[in-house]
Amino acid sequence: MVVSAAATKEAAGLGALDRLLAATDAEMQKVNALILKRADSHVEMVPELARYLIEAGGKRLRPMLTVAAALLFGRATGAQTNYAAAVEFMHNATLLHDDVVDESDMRRGRPAARMIWGNQASVLVGDFLLGQAFLMMVETGKLDALGVLAKAATIIAEGEVFQLAKARDLTATTADYDQVIRAKTATLFQAAAEVGAMAGGADEAGRAAMRDYGMELGLAFQLVDDVLDYRGESGAMGKNSGDDLREGKMTLPVIMALADANPAEREIIVASLGKPDASETALAQVAAIMNRHNALSRTVDQAHAHVRAARAALAGLPESEMKTILSDIAEFYVSRAY
Amino acid sequence: MVVSAAATKEAAGLGALDRLLAATDAEMQKVNALILKRADSHVEMVPELARYLIEAGGKRLRPMLTVAAALLFGRATGAQTNYAAAVEFMHNATLLHDDVVDESDMRRGRPAARMIWGNQASVLVGDFLLGQAFLMMVETGKLDALGVLAKAATIIAEGEVFQLAKARDLTATTADYDQVIRAKTATLFQAAAEVGAMAGGADEAGRAAMRDYGMELGLAFQLVDDVLDYRGESGAMGKNSGDDLREGKMTLPVIMALADANPAEREIIVASLGKPDASETALAQVAAIMNRHNALSRTVDQAHAHVRAARAALAGLPESEMKTILSDIAEFYVSRAY
């Protein structure tokens, strides 16, 4: 039996996830305890809604990145617990607001919180989590790390607004897309890695390396997400596949497909873009057009390029088991695209 | 001609506003310049929407409170400019999210931002303003003041969720109402006054005095708002009068009226409570029931009690022109109720 190069890579990637989970396990238990504690409130609906979302799990990739970065530099002071929990709260606040903005029905494989508690509570509990995130940062007494997350919060919101402004815009460019995903997704990966490095006592070079690593990892992550939305075994992301097209999101696959489509193909794409009730058949037609023009595989190629850049960002750091794990884990997250 | 006691009080109050405006004018020009600057973004929709709301004005009462508190203690360091702008951004973020939550059509006498840019952009630009608020606080390098605002952000969100949970709840108590307005409204007044005192170099006693003053002023402010929603010359708040009833908000006037209403009156109130399409006639009937049971005047009485408490909070501070202004201005804000 011949083992393909891709399969070997994927196996290495899966191994990397197990190694990352093991290497961060003790720290992540502290983070998870803090997350549950700080989602509490005397106003019952707050922890009900927050814990519904938080306990649905998700991969906790962002706080794990913070913890891993802190451990990488070996002088972790303990601040990483608060930093990591704050990063996860910022992420969950964004999810709550995004689901309202996108009118999403599903999140993490369950009905979105807004389907149970309503849009109103989702907006407000998101605000609560954002406030708690900053409060946890304040409690560490570290103003510089707080500044990194506050700056990230503004950039993420700008990115979301820009994405909204470009929805259903047939003139959206690959540069627009790049700007959107840098801001709305990769900025939090970047901040998560950077504050982790700060908690670990990294010098400026180490901090810059982790900043670059986080940004590139985040870009790869979002590119793969945007492929999965079309390639989707349904529920791969715990959301409905085809949501991006129905919401009119101008992701790279659709921008590339539109650029190369003939008039008939273009018409098919446009007929479903931003149409909440586009049929499964229509979605399948659009996916077929994307495959005809290699829009999905070319998007994966770009993800691979960012994985290479993420690994390259680590090059100047001293060799260690954690460095190897972080290098391999980037590969793993692209392996999801297959 | 006999001048009534109430008219004299109101005249004194109006004088207080002019004196407050004059005393804070130079500082508020800096604050307003910073507010406009920090509402900017390369994503066009962000400053468009933010400035639409910000330039509609509002009284800028909260940042003015921050500036006044800083000047009161006489050792203002300059941090009050960032603090005041951050307070106003937090307030505007709350307004944007509230209008989405309440499905409000009007704000500050104009169509609410969500009616022009949509709910989605309103949520996201609110997030942007919240991020900018924290970033401006970080830039002052003062972690303790940042902590005051971060804590306030969580309490405000909790208060809004609690209000939402109590909407249309006929068993809501005056204690519930007190909890709601302390959290959702008075906490920001309290934080605005407290960080102002901190910027002004207040000692712990001065800081505590301003914290109490801000809380009591905020409670009086919200009580009057909740009266005006029923007494409403339309547009007194730049919102539609009767909105609270239509949204099912359990404010003190409605809680008091329900407690004292006979079965027929109760039925009339319940028929309109939380009914977005309740008619003007129905609203007038409810207002008449409230007046029959003195629910509005008793609410104003409570506002007066908080004004007295606000003035009492200042008692231990050295006499100064600014102290007199702050004492008188509390009176002014209750005079709006007539």
C-alpha cells in the first residue's frame, strides 16, 4: 500500500494536535476554570447564555495559542491564564454578535444562542463578555498586553464592518478579501500569540515572531474555513454549509470563481449570492463552477502559503518541543480542508 | 406676578447648566476633538455611522461630568480628556446596541442609525467604539481608571440583560427596577465621575464622594427619563414618547401604577404593555391611570431624593465654584421632569 504524501502530512498534523493538547493541558485546565467562573453573573440569563455557547466547546484554539506561546518562552508568569481567558471571551463575544449580524441559525453544531435567547440577549451578553475580557486583563496589571487586545478589538470590528460593506459586492477584489480576513480573523490569532509571548517573557524579537506566526496561522485558518463552507460535509464547522454564499459574503472562492466564470456561470453564481433561500441544488451548481475553475484548490494553495509563512516566522526562535508543535499544528489546520 | 418655588428652582438649575458649560468649555473642546478623531477609520461606514450618532449631539453630560470632576480637584493632569472621550464612546456604543435591542426608530430626534445603516452595522460600530474607548484608556497608562470603566462595562451589560429578562413581567418589583437603573444607567455616571476625580488627583475620600455623587445623579436622571416617557411632550428625549410601555419596560411608573390599579385599570395597562402597536389613545389612557395614582409624581419624588443624596455626597469636599455648580446641576436635571 502506497501512503500518499498528503496522508502522511495529515497524520503528522493529527499527531501535532495531540501533542499540543498534551503540552497545554495543565495550563488549559486553569484557563477553562477561569472562563466558567468569569461567565458567571447574578443576572441568570448571562451565565445561561454564555455557558451554552462556551460549553458547546469549540476547539479553544485561540487561548491554547496564548498558553503555548507563553510556555514556548519558558518564563511564564501566570498572566497567560487571564490573557487566554480574555482572548476566548473576546472570541465568544464576536461569535454572539456575528450570529446576530449574519442571522445564523447554527453555531458549533447546535442552534445559535440567538435562536434560544433572542438577538437582544446575544448582543448584550456579547457586551458583557467583552467587558469581562478587559477586566481580566486589568487584573493582571499589564497595560501593554491590554493594549494589544484593545487594539485588536477595534480592528476586528472594523473588519466585520468592512465585510458587511462588501457583502454582495460583485466588484470585491482579492485585496478586499485579504483586508477582511486579516482584520476579522487573523488579528485575534495574532493578538492571542503576542500576549502569550508577553506572558512568557519573550523579548521584542520573540514577540514579533509570535505576532507574525499568529497572523499567518489566522489567515490560513480563515481561508480553510471559507473553503469548507463550499466543500462542506455539512456541519464541518458546526454551521450550515453554504451559509457564506447565502449571506452574500465575498470570500476568496467566490471572488475567484466570478473572475473566471463565463457569462452563464456568472449568472448562476449571482442568482444565489446573498439569497438566504438559495436551494441545495443551486449551491451544488455554484460549487461545481468553483471546482471547474479550481477556485477551492487555489484557495487551499493560499492557505498553504500562509502555513509556510507561519512556520518561517518561528525560524529564528531556539529549537524546542513546543516550537516543533507550533510549527506542525499550522499544517494540521490546513489538513481540515481535505 | 407671583413666581412659584418650582419656577425659581428651575431658573437656578438653568443657570447651573450655563455655568457648567462655561466652566468645562475649554476642556470639552479638547474632548470633542478627540471624540471626532477617534471615531475615524479607513472603513468608511464606521465614521459615517459613528459621526451621525455623535454629531446628533446629545448633551455630552457624562464626559462633562468627567471633566468637571477632574477640575473640581484642581490637579487635573490631562488624562481627563481621554477618560471623558472613552466615557462618551462607551455611552454611544450602548446607545447603538440598545437601539437594536429595543428596535427603536428614533434617537436624539433623528432616525436611529440602525434605520439607515441597519442593525448589523449598528452592532459592529458599537463594538468598534467600545474597543476605541478601552484603547484611549490604555493610552493614558492608568490601569486603575481603566479598571473602573471595564467593571462598569460589565455591570451595564448585566443591567441591560436584567431589564430584558424583566420585560413584560407583571411581577417586577421596585427593587428590580432599582437594580436595573443602578446597573444600566447610574453605573456609567458613577464611573464618569470617579475617573474624573482620579484624573483630578482626588484622594480616596474625594474619589468616593464623586462615586456616590455620580451614582445618585444617574439614578435621578433615569427616573426623570422614565417619567418623561409617559409625560412626554413627544421628542423630549429625541425618542418616541410611549416607547417604554410599547417595549414592555417595567419602569417605576408602570410598576407603581400596576400595584395600585383596580382590575379595570390593570387590564388597560396590560393591554398596551409590550405591544409595539399600542395606539396613542391607549397610551393616553395608561398615562391617565398613572396620574390618578400619582405614579409619575411619586417617581419624580424619588428623583428628588436622589438629587438630595447627590448633593449630600459633595458635602465633605472643600467649597469651590465647581462644587456649587455640580450641586446645582443635579437640581437642573430633575427640573426636566416638569
